[in-house]
Amino acid sequence: MVVGDIVSGIWGGATGYVSFQPAVGVEIIITGCAGGTGTYVGHTDGALTSHAINTNTNGVDTINMKLGITNSIYLRLLGTTTGASFSGIQIK
């Protein structure tokens, strides 16, 4: 992959927490996530987690954001009612 490429992922069903960790030296801006009611989106380093978004309100399906991730601090998602998904763009 190269700078400017679109990055995305989707997991089917209420799969619990899932992570997306880019390769070493790659930086990505996550621009959107989805997952239905009870979607949690945030950073993790594999041990610690910080949720930037917590959608415990009915009717929230898509989250627009700017969330930077790297190989050491990467994306963690939880979709409790539907599968979690994300989309972003590679910046480095």
C-alpha cells in the first residue's frame, strides 16, 4: 500500500472487540466507523485502551471522525448489535 490508498475493514455480526494494526512505518487516518448501538471506537497499544467514541444511543449507525493510528497505537472497535467496520486513508 502507498500514501493515499483507502483502507477499510468489516467484521460480520456482533463479534466483540476487533483491532486493526497497520504495518510498521505506516500511518493512517480513520475517517469513519460503523457498528450500530453500543459501538466503541478508540486507540489501543495492545494492553491499554482508550475509547474516543461510545455510541450508547439508539439510532447511531455511522461515526465520522479523524483518528490517527500507527503500528504502536492502533484502532480498536466493538460493534455490539451489528458488525463493526471502518474506513480511512493512508498518510505515510
